[in-house]
Amino acid sequence: MNNIAILIKTGKTVFSVEELQKLFAIPTKKGLESFLYRAKKGDILQNPYQGFWALPNYDPMELACKIKPQSYISCETVLFKEGIFFQYYGNTISCASNDSRTYKINDKTYAFYKIKSDILNNPIGIRDHEHYRIATPERALCDYIYLHPTARIDNPSGINMTRLKQILPIYPQSTNRYIKKLLGKKELD
């Protein structure tokens, strides 16, 4: 089986150099570097970010969670995708992370927002997608309001109040109060 077929068989679209070393039976680092050079030159693989290689049709969300392994897709990206925001954020991937950074890779902006580690590491409201993690709309709303305490949303009807009630306790009281006020929901107590 050739190396590209091996990559496609994994179902992933983004790979770290370490993953590639494990996948391929290339005995030397020089051999791997030679393969990667030829793959890039032949437009078989891309090198979107240092230390990461990707198939030409790679998933930007997968790349985001590879760059920062503790991160998950959240905030504007999820809220737009779920119809809670109407403004299009298509060229930005927003993530909750352990530090704040922004990367410009190809035509996308990868925005990582720092949230407290006890919130970041709490799995409630985070779904495991095939090769990345993504917040539910309720978790994304909580993250967004935690980061932007006076923000507004366009369509609150996409928020599941039962799920939101389960997620709210991991956030500070100020975030809880503002979300209740924003949604006009006193029953979230």
C-alpha cells in the first residue's frame, strides 16, 4: 500500500510529523523528510503549519485542534453554524484553549481564546467529532459570554434550556447572571 493510501485509510486529514513517522515504514528521519518534500512538491500533501502535514482537502477544524490539542471548537464558529448568530464567520475558526493566540493559515484565521483550566478541562457540553472536539451550542454560548460579558446573540431559540442548565454551573456567577438576563430565563436557577 502506498503512503497516501495509508493516510486516506486513517480517515484523518491532518497529521503531525510524529504521526507520520508511526504510520510509514520509512526507517530514517532523512527518508521521511525526503518523502514529505516530494509530496509537497507534487501537491499530494500540504504543510499548513510547522510540524503538521495535511491532505489537500484538509478539515480546518481538525487542524485547529491539532495545533492546540487541549482546545475545542467553540464561540462564533459554533454559534453561527447552529443559527444563533446570523453574522458569517466563515474564514475564522474560534476555539476555547489554554492560551490566547491567533494564527493566519492560508485563507483562514484560527482564533484561540483562553479560558480557565477548570472550565476548559470539564467535558460537559463538548462533543467528540471524528478528529476534533466541538462545543454544543449551549457550551459555545457560555464560552462566548464568559469571554465577552456584554455580548448579544441573534436567535436564542437554538439554545436547549435543559442542556444549558446542566452546563451553567461550571461558569462564574457573572456569566450565569448575564446569560439568564440575555435569554430572559429566570427558570435557569
